[in-house]
Amino acid sequence: MGGIEHFQAKSHHRKEEARQAEAREKARTATLRAVEDPRDAATILMLLMARIGGDPTREHIKAIEGRVRAVFGLDEEMTEHMTQARFIASRADSFEQAAGVFSERLKKWLTVDERHELVAMLAAVAQEEGPSPAQIEAIELLKRRIGLATAG
């Protein structure tokens, strides 16, 4: 194989690897990308916040359900809502992955006040047993992604 053909074959191989990596990433995040309700996204993020550093405790789940009832007014549909949110959260690799998938839509779905309320709900979940440095970092990451980064 000549120099040009070798270079073209390598270039094609790299492009194919990149295409496959993108397809794998899309498949991994498909469940998260299917979420169309900001209440679902917020619940999933709360569950993932509780999962940072270990499995969520009963107290975490109870606290999340309390916030979902109080803030979203869900009561009758609580079991279905939480079952779906827990399933989707279990498919996510991490809080950071979900935040990346949801951030642009959260900026469109939520007012600035609602985004602040979301951050407060996540901070309250983190407060259940912490917050840990990883949870604080995750909240700061989400704040930046949804346009609430602090100046300075």
C-alpha cells in the first residue's frame, strides 16, 4: 500500500471509530433523552444525586418522594412516577451524564426561579447524608450547565 492509500485507510478507520463511539453514546443515553417532562428530569436528578457515593438510603427515597409531592403536586401518580424515574436513573451512568443530557432542555423548560428551586431540591437531597464533596461538585456542574453559575 502506498503512502496516500495508507493515510486514507487510517483516516477512514478513525472516522469509523468515531462514528461507532457516537452511536454507542447515543444508545447509552437514549433513555435519558426520551424524558420530556421537567418533573421527571428533576426526580431523576434527585435520585442520581442520592446515588453519588453509594446506593440511596430509604431516607433519601422518602425525602425525594416528599419533595415530589410538595413541589410537583404528585400524589395519586407517585408510585408510577417514582418507578419510572428510578428505572431511568438506573440506566444512567452518573449524575453528570444526566445533567449533560438534561441541561439544555432544563434551560428551555424552566424559568430562572424554577432552576434555582431545582438546585435547592438537589442540595436538600445531598444534605440528607452530607453533602459530600462529590455532591457539591455535581451541583456546581449542573448550575453552570443550566445558566446559574456564580460570578467570580
